Amino acid sequence: MTVLDALMWVREHRDPSLAFRFSCRCANACKECIAVVDGDRRYTCTVAALGEVTVEPLQNKPLLHDLAVDQ
């Protein structure tokens, strides 16, 4: 399971208001799902969600809601 998969699960099963960006859902082809994962800028579709993971919005972009930033 990737971090993007985990975010989608949370939105589907726990918090339908959770906002984050993604488009292609496969190996960073669209570049939409970038976020700060455990302190590093990463594409959430390529990072394995192993154990507890911290996901934050990009710091250098205007925050829209939750993890969604104005690109």
C-alpha cells in the first residue's frame, strides 16, 4: 500500500472531507500528489506506507485545505 492508497482509504472510510491532490495514481506520472512525507518532499503514489507515516502539505505553496495546495 502506498501513502496515496492510505490517504484514499482514510477519505473513503473515515473522513470524506480529507483533501489532497492526485490524478494518475501510478508512479508519479502526473506530479500532482507531491507532499511532505516523513519530512521529505515525495510523491505519495511512490512511497510505501509502512507503519506510522507523517504526511504534511508542501510548505512553499498556498494551502487550500488539508494536504491540497495551490499548484
